[in-house]
Amino acid sequence: MKDYIEERAINIAVYIIDNNATVRQTAKAFGVSKSTVHKDVTSRLMQVNPTLARQARTVLDVNKSERHIRGGLATREKYAHQKSE
């Protein structure tokens, strides 16, 4: 694996852990696709730093379990905003 990919995977994991970020937020911050973020955290980082990979995976699992709630809140906000106009 190339050095810059290993470094990116580590930086992505640290960002996810520090900011409690979702895959989409992380992808936007790093200018890569969601697929790249997911692959970096699940596959590539496991080879480089398994402990960091498990910590990042824990954050992502929590975010995944809460995503249906976030979606509902976003929809509520959208329609509340439309009514006020």
C-alpha cells in the first residue's frame, strides 16, 4: 500500500474519532468519496493500525444506528422551514 494512502487512512480515522463525524462529513472534509472513506476505515486501516480502526469503526457504528433519527429530524426541519415562508 502506498504511503499517502496509509497516511490518509490514519488521518480519516483520527478525524472521525475527534469530530464524531459521519462518513459523508468525513468524505466532504477530505475531498474523497464515501466509498473511499469506508474502504480506508474498514480495510486499509486494519492493516496499518488495528486499534485506531476499531475506535473509528465504533463511532461509525453509532452513527449508523442513529441515521434513521437524523433523517427524520432533517425532514421535520425541511417542512417546518417551508411552512414559515
